[in-house]
Amino acid sequence: MSDYLPQEVVVRILTRLPPKSVIKFRCVSKSWNLLISSPYFISMHIQQSILSKSPTNPSDRFIVRHYSKIQNSEIYSVHLNNENCNVDETIKLEYPFRDFTRFYYRIVGSYNGVLCLADDLFGYTNAVLLWNPSIRRKVTLPMSPSILEITVPCMFVLGFGFDEKNNDYKVVRIAHVQGDSGYLVPHKVEIYELSVGNWREIDVLVPLNCVVEYFWTHVFLNGNVNWVAYKRSGETLGPVENLIMVFRMTDEVFEEMQLPDALSNELPINLNAAVFEESLAVFQYDARVWSKSCSIWVMKEYGVPESWSKQFYVDLNEGLGMVLGFRKNGHVLLSDRNGDLISYNPGTGAREDLGIVGTKDSFYVDIYLETLALFSEGKEARARLLSDSDSEYDSSEADIEDKYGDVEKSELRMQSTMFQYLTTLFERIFV
């Protein structure tokens, strides 16, 4: 058939097919194989996948990650964004990273169907991965020589996004080096480009005395990485204010954006960056470890501080885990202190248990998009089988309780330790 159709027609047809089907069509001919494997076609297919997702389409899907205490592993599932959040039975995600990390990864972020994972929640091993679950492709980022040269205590902060000008995925990493009276400046900043496959250190001006702490989250929006950060007013310990630190992926420069006055002197560990309906948002928890409530602030016009407004308030007397995202019906997805995934109506305060149980801090929710990203650069990422020690059938009740306790106690221990340290630090420097 391709002998009778112009290539542009073939491209238009193939870009409208699901990724798994497109990959199979490589066997049709050498020319189709070259076409489908080309960066041009992959980019065209991604753009078509994005355009085909209508905001009013009830079949839109989201991906959920939680830590299964029974299987002692991270579990990923895809759900329909409908009334009942049903599991999409047609999609079975294979998780390939079993035993590569202790408990579960921090999910740095996602873009165009690619997840960026980092092993820094329960001890840092310099492991950063890119993973496209829809086509089972992964890229393990190499070790960075410059980071390995750091011999003093430091904290690493990551950002993940896409450089539209150069059609390339990028990871930015900031090293906050610990000094006697806080973090030292200038910071060390590195960039990983998927097309190059290596880290490179960049000489860039980071906002003076600007720090993103252990509990960081980031969102990629409008071509920029956005973190909640705080900034000291001088080189010594002094007054501090919170802000949004921005990294422009294409230009590779840092900028600052103001937060609303109500958040400028909040403890920064109580603030998380998020997205609400394609707008920048910030979650303001009443406390980091034993939280019960969360205010959700939204910047209606990106880059305009005057457009910040408080949109929602979540009050969960039973104990709040994490606010995760938003459903089409306006409900908020969150985890509670017991590790249940909850759909919460901010208007009435009603809650609905969605039947997924994990640990309260292991949940992650984002849009699920099937693309060909990482097809050329990645390696096959097949699921790893359960080991004998993981078998849920051979474990006694006591063994399972031990596993339950390990991950949950580790979550609490890591959070409590960092919370106590940071609270002591902030009590000295906030006025």
C-alpha cells in the first residue's frame, strides 16, 4: 500500500495509531522501519497524541503509583477519569525496577508519557531513570563525574522537562553543598540531555541564597521547571522569604516568581508545587508530617503574582497523607494517613474511598499519555519477576507485618528526622 500513497499521507495515518501498533508496523518494510524510528516521526506522533486528548473526552486516563505492602513493590495502574475511576483493564503496566531501590522511587515528574525517577527518598545512590511505561522503554542516566567529586555533605534537587526548541528531554540537577551556617553558594548545576546522553556542568547564576529543601516537588509548565524555594536576605542567617524558583529549559537560566503574601513566610517544608488545570498551583499543608488540612493556591495567569488566589481547602480530620491531583468533576485526589486513595469533594467535604491501599507517601497521580518517547534512545524495560522473598503466598502474617512496618516506619523516620532538622533551622532564620 505504501507504494501507492505519498509519504506524508502514510505519516498522517501512522501518527494516529497507538504506539504499540505503530511499533509492529516497522516490520512492513525497511522504509517504514526507518520512518517510524526517526526522531521526526516520533515527534509528530507525540504531538498527535497530545492533540487527540480532548478535555471533554470521558475516556481520559490517569496513572497511579503506590507501594504495595503485600508485594513489597511499587505498583502502577491506569484509571479512567470517570465517575468511579475504574481501572483501565486494557492496559497492563510492567514495572521493571524491582529491587533496584529501597521501597520506592521519588517521581521527579512526567512529560509526554515519560516518567523521571530518582532514588533519593531513603538514601541517595545517584540513580536517575527515564521510563516510558506505555512502550516499555527506559534510559538509565550515567553517573556524573562532577557530582562524584563532591566530598562534603550536600543535597540534590532535580527538575525534568522538555526543550521544545531543540526537541529534547532534559534533566537539571542542583547540588546544595552544606556549610557551617547553611548551604554554600554558588551552587553546582548540571544538565542531562537525552540526545547527548551525558551530564554537563553549566555556569549559570542561581538566585542568590535560594534553596530548595528535601521535601521538594516540582512541576514543568510553560517550558519551565518550577520549584517552591526560600531565599535568605543576606550571606549570613537572616530574614527569609518563600518564592517560586524557575529554570527555563530552553535558555538554561534561572528566574524567580513571587508567592502570595500569605505564603511568603510560611515554613517552606509545608509548601509543594503542583498543577491545576494547566495553571501553576501550590499546596499549603498545615504541617508536614502529621497534617490534617491543605489550602490550594492557584496562579491563574502564569508569571503574574497578582493572579494568585486560594481556590480550595481540604480538611481531613482523620489525617491527611498527600494531595495528589484533581479529577474532571472537580474532586481532589489524595491519600489519607491510613494509606487509602481518596476522592475528596472540597465543596461538601465528602470523601470516597477508591479501593487502592498503599503507604500514605508513596502515591503519585498524573495524566497517562501513550507516546513513542524513548523508543530510539531507550532499552527494553520488561517487568521483573517476584523473587522468592517477595512471594505473597509464602509469607506468614508476621512476615507481612514486618514488611508493612519497614516501609511505613522508614517513611515516618525519614520525614520526622528531616522535619525536626529543618524546623530547627527555620526557627533560627525566619522572622
